[in-house]
Amino acid sequence: MPEPEPFRIKMIEPLTLLSREERLKRIRSVGYNVFKLRARDVYIDMLTDSGTSAMSDLQWAKMLTTEQAYAGSTSFELLEESVADILGFPQFLPVHQGRAAENILFSLTVRDGDFVPNNMHFDTTYANVKHKGGTPVNLVVDEAYRPGQEGDFKGNMDISKLRDFIDETGSEKIPVIMLTVTNNTAGGQPVSMENIREVSEVAKEHDIPFFLDACRFAENSYFIKSREKGYENVPIRDIVREMFSYADGFTFSAKKDGLANIGGILGVRDLELHKKAVELGIVIEGFPTYGGMACRDLAAIAQGLREATDPEYLRYRHQQVKYLGDRLDDAGVPISKPVGGHAVFVDGKEFLPHIPQVQFPAQALTAELYVEGGIRGVELGTSAFGETDEDGNVIPATLEYMRMAIPRRVYTLTHLDYVADTVISLYHRRDDIKGLERTYAPKLLGHFMSEFKPL
Ligand code: PM9
């Protein structure tokens, strides 16, 4: 029996479930791409955990009591205090979301022909490195590519792969080493403290700056506490501080573990790089005390960082994601194991073995889940991470996931039971699901805008 949620509901938003016929009509009209659905046509929205959190009464209160000023608002001071207290970073730049932090960091560091290693790049990080003429390289441990295999820290960077890569490439071609916590692309899998420390040591040895992609740092810290030897009795806040202490900087989307609906942060220790980031930030984001946001958004993040590192909240968060994962696993639905920090990832290859990857099984599953129960997941497989060769042939991604991300503090366990029942009934009629042909795909971040037709 799960433990009760550490909050109660103060405001609600009605949900509507369209008829199956209507849902079929809607998915056809958007080219089988759920990004193009209207939110009000979705019953349970698990497209993303990004910017979809329910904010607390205290967050709303702080938003109301800050001035909206171009320069020097109190909300910036609140954010400065939280970033210093919680993440231990003296210098940072607020930005409007995570990819803006990536844009500034890579604009200042990556040159044509450079390489950026990461355990695994998420889609926007990958695209931002490419956009600056660099090549993103994934050096995750091999277990990450085996969805059904259990493991405590399947998000880790493979240290020997990293060492070999630096030796072969030369450190002068590597302007920065990134580490994504938790590893979203691999199923929201955590990275251990030992691994964070080791990556930072390798980076230091080669004089390469080491940055965390810290979108889900709080969820990662919970996994360290519950799984890593020696951290059982260490308070979450101390674990967080230690994680960040190894990094020269970080990119952060406050839309995840900032419990805010918009916002991001670029943390930088190096004074010169920080100065350059501020200068470029003014050109593309805004003055550094608001960074492309309304001042009230900074106040929401300042408070959100505190709530996201509350041990009771993290226990609830972890329990909720695990609840959905366990229900599916118990019914034999193939998922990424163990269940990650923010979402349940269904293995499209195993769910739909009769659909070859060039026919986008995870995309087909995502579209079918909407038709089955009005639930919106997201494809993280060949549409998101595959490539296309010169002749236009699809080169499949290694992993083929349909992700159901759980917005923070939004859905109850009854909602998740509905989701589990729907996925399980879809699994029972999986042989009826057909593959898709892609009819349109932009070059970068294709999955947001691509279109398909059924085969
Ligand atoms: N992640 C997600 O749903 C939102 C975009 S795809 C629907 O998982 C990592 C690890 C992310 C991430 C966004 C970003 C970019 C960087 N790194 O969306 O720009 O998971 O704030 O963050 C999404 P922004």
C-alpha cells in the first residue's frame, strides 16, 4: 500500500475524455504526431514532465509579492540565495529554459569540428551541439542499451570509453564534457556519485571543463541516497551539494526539478566564462537579473528548488513513478528497468516486435495509446533520435521507447491506475497495431514537427 501524498489539493482543472471516434479523428488530423494535438483533447497528459508541475501555494505567494522590474528585482535575490544554498553555486545566469542555457554554453565553447561527450545527450542538447558545428557523442555504460536488465546506476558514463575517446580525439577538440542527471534518454536512469566524481577527475586531468545537465538533479539525489553505499544516512541537500561540487558548471531546465512552469539556469564557476555568458545572455535572453523570464518566474524557481529537494516530496515522487512501472511490469508489459525517476519508458521493440524500426514502432504505440484511452505519451526512439542517410533512408535509433512522463504533483494514483489499465489492454491487442511511414521530418529536432501515415 503506497504512503499518502505529502500535500492536499487546493485547486482543480476539469478533464474531458473524448469518444474513441473523436480521438481517432484527432490523431489522423495531426499526422499521428501527438505534439500537434490540442491539450484539451488529451485526457491524461504524459507528453512531458517539463513545465507541467503543479506549483505550491508558497510558490504562487512568492510570485505575487515580487516586483516586476527590468533590473535588480527581489526575485533575483531569492534565486541567488536558493542557487547558493541548494546547489552551492556562486555564479549563474537565469535563462528562459534549459535549451537557452545550452545555446549560450555551446555558442561560447564549441567550434566547428569539436566533440562533446555526454553519458547521453537529450534531444535539445544534441541539437544545440550540432547547431554550433560540433558532434555530440554518447559514452554511456552498455547496460543502458538493455531495457530489461536491472541495475542501480544504468545512467552512468562509461569511464573507460571516456578515457579512450579523449585519447583518440585529443583534448583540444573537446571543449566541454557533459553528464546528464538523471539520464533521460536511457529511461530516466540515475548516475552514481562515484561516477560523477570519476568523470570530474578525468575532465580535470585533461583540463576540460565538466558541466552537469542537471535537469533532474533532485530525483538523481534520491536514487543516490536509496541505492549508493555510504549515502543511506546522508541528507538529500548534502548529496545535492556534493553532486554540484564536482562540476565547473551546469545547464538546468527549471521546468523539471525547479518545479516551475518556465525557466532555466546556466551555472558557471569560471569568472571569464561567466562574464561572456552574461554578455551573450543580454543579446539573446535579456538582462541577467531576469534572463528572458518575468520576475515572478524567478521567484517560483527559487521556492521550487527548495521544495524539489524536500525528502518527503522526493519519496512521494519516486513512489508514484514506481507505482505505474510496477503495475505494467507485473502485467508483463516490456518497460525500461528499473523504473527511472520521472517516467515509465515502454520498450517499443518488445511491445511491437512485428513492426520494424524503420516503421517507427514507438511512434505507432504513442499514437495508438491516445486512441485507446486519450493518454498522450511521447516517442523517444527512431523519430526522436534516429538519423536519415543521404538517400533519405531511416537509420533507426538504438533504443525505441514510448515514454509516459509523470508531471510533478499533478496526477493521483487513480489516474495512474487508469493509465496502467489502458496500456495493459493495448498490450493484449498489440498484434492489431500497424507501423507508420514518415511523410515529413525537419532536419533538427524532427520529432516535434514530423508527420506520419499508417502503413
Ligand atoms: N526535456 C522532456 O520532455 C522537454 C522537451 S522534449 C518534450 O524530457 C534534458 C535532460 C532534458 C531537457 C528537456 C532539456 C531541455 C535538457 N536536458 O525543455 O529547454 O530532458 O527547458 O530543457 C524535455 P528545456
